[in-house]
Amino acid sequence: MPPENLDLLGAVTELERERGIDRETLLAAVEAALVSAYKRNYSTVENVVARIDRTTGRVELFVIKRVVEEVLDPTQEIPADEAVRLDPAYQPGDVVEFPVVLKDFGRIAAQTAKQVVLQRIREAERGMIYDEFSQREGDIVTGIVQRVQTRHVFVDLGKTEAVLPPSEQMVGDSYAPGERIRVYLSEVRRTPKGPQIIVSRSHPGLLKRLFELEVPEIHDGLVEIRAIAREAGTRSKIAVHSRDDNIDPVGACVGHKGMRVQHVVGELRGEKVDIVPWSGNQQEFVATALRPAKVSHVLLNEEEKVARVVVPDFQLSLAIGRGGQNARLAARLTGWRIDIRSDTQLTEEERAELATVPPVSSLSAPWSQAGDLEGAVDAPWSSAPSTAAPWGPPPDRESQE
């Protein structure tokens, strides 16, 4: 066996080990490179194929021509009478292979083959990276900040680089080269230059995945996150539900002495997180979504999807929140447009209507009045009382995950 054949197989084996590219893919790339180099070197338009013996490494090139009764393209076809002289078994439609002598292939052809092989290897690597990361869309990945350029943050994910655009960054966030961060893999695009990976720090999915990592009950499916509303970098609300009546979903997310939620808040650089129990009773759900404010009554208008909420006078600013944030997040979390009134703002007609409606406290689930829950919403990671301001209906992306 010629030593150059052994060298070829050895090089392929080494590339397979170093780059993680399938051996057959590499050999197919070498075959394509040899064909390309031959056509460039001899300026031919003939149909040429290359074959590499997978055991010996022997390289052979063939010109392929199809047997026809009448030749229209001599570079691609051979007349039937001529083919029969080569082998009486040939019939129209068969393919004849003519071996190509490589003695004058030359240094230029070898260099061309090398370039094509490297290009095919790069294409194969890009394809592998795209396949790997496209399957991980919606997941959390950990990377290292490489550089910050025109407010775009480039994050090294090991095998490739991802982009954290300004629109996907949290309010007040800053990034330093060499810093390790967790990001949400929001989109993988296929481009001519290879896969483009877009990551996010503001996506609600990041908050959801962080809780899945910190709370075993969520990971195991005993507790589920039903809805998320997030204003990245400042405050978020999540609604959780337990599939096991013996598990308090809020307590599970908060953890012992608040350790679980504190880990999430730390990863989000101090973003406040309110955890509320989800309820199929929409009146109760709207009321709990407005925590830490305490709600007296909730009246629902199903047709207009408006919830009228009544709170004590001293709870009004807390219910609305600074800049309307608390009410705005509650609206996004529940999907209801929320109209908050204090007791003294009610008309006589509204008071008469409320007299026929049970207070929210009578609708609460067994764990919603537990001491642990009250501690959760009043803890340092929860929002403090704030001033009143307008709020609106749910915006585009803040929705149930």
C-alpha cells in the first residue's frame, strides 16, 4: 500500500478525532475536492467522480459517460457501438467509467484539493453547530463575554459565538470581557457565513428556566409555572400551580429562608421577583397577581376582558406600583385589563353592586393565606410600596410561557 494512501486515512482519522466530524463526511469531502481540483487543473467539463477505498486509502478518478444511440454531448455521452466494442454487455442507458491517470495532477491540483477539503470541513462544522444549537432553542446556556461592540455583546459558548443584542439585554446591565453569564437561547439562524445564534437576558423564558434549575419540584413536574410577566432588570411576576395538594407551590419556589428565589434574583442581578399562586378562579387570580397589595373585591367583565378591583385606601398606591408597574405586570400575568379603585372612590351604585359579591378572601385556596406566602411577598426580593401611575393591557411578548 503506497505510504501516501496511509497518510490520507491517518489524516482523516485525526480530523475525525479533533473536529468531531464523521469519517464518511470527511472522505466524501476529499473525493469532492479531488474532482474539483482535477477539473480546474485540466479545464474540463466532463463528468468526473473520485473514489477513495475506505480500507486501503487508494484514490481513483473516473470520467463517467452515458451510453446513447445518438451523441448530443461528447463530454457526457458515448455512442452505443463504441461502448459495445469496450464491452458487449453495454446497452443504451448504461454508464461507462474511464479511469483517469493522475501522474500529472501536480502541486496546484493538490493545493486546490486541500482548500476544498478545508472548506467542506468548515461547512460540516457549521452544520453540526447549527443542528446542536437549533435543538436547544428555548434553553439556558452558559458563556463567557468575549467583547462588547456597538452595544452588542459577543458571548463565547465554547464551540461557537453568540450575539446578545441591545434589545435582549436587561435594563441597567453591563458586561465585562471574561465575565461568565447565563443567557437564554432565543433563536438560531442559518446564514451563508454559518449559524448565527441570538441569546437573551430579557426573555421571560430565562426566568422560567432559572426556576426549573433551582426548584426540584418544577423540574420534576410537581409544580408548574403557569404564567410569567417580566420587565427585565427591574421586576417580574410568576404564577405557579401545584399538581400535588400537599405541596405549596409558592413555598417550593421561595425555598428555605428564601434561598431558591435568592439564587434566581442573584443571577438576574437584583431583579425583584413576585411569586403568586395561580388559580382557575379568575377573581382570585387577579387579586393574588396584585400582591403585595391586599385586594377586597374583584368584578370581572368577561366581554371586555376588564377586571375592576377594589382595595382599601391605604393599599391603592401599593396595588398600582411605582410607574404603574405592579398593576401593569398583574395585567400581563393574568391577561385581564385591570381597573383599580379605592374604597372612597366607589360610587353608591358600585357599593350596592359590591354588596352582592363575596370578598376575595372567601375565594382563596388553602395555602394562599399561609404565613410562608405572606413572608414570600414581603421579603427583600419582592417589590416595596410605590406611587400610583397609569397602566395598560398586556404587551406583545410578556405572556404565559
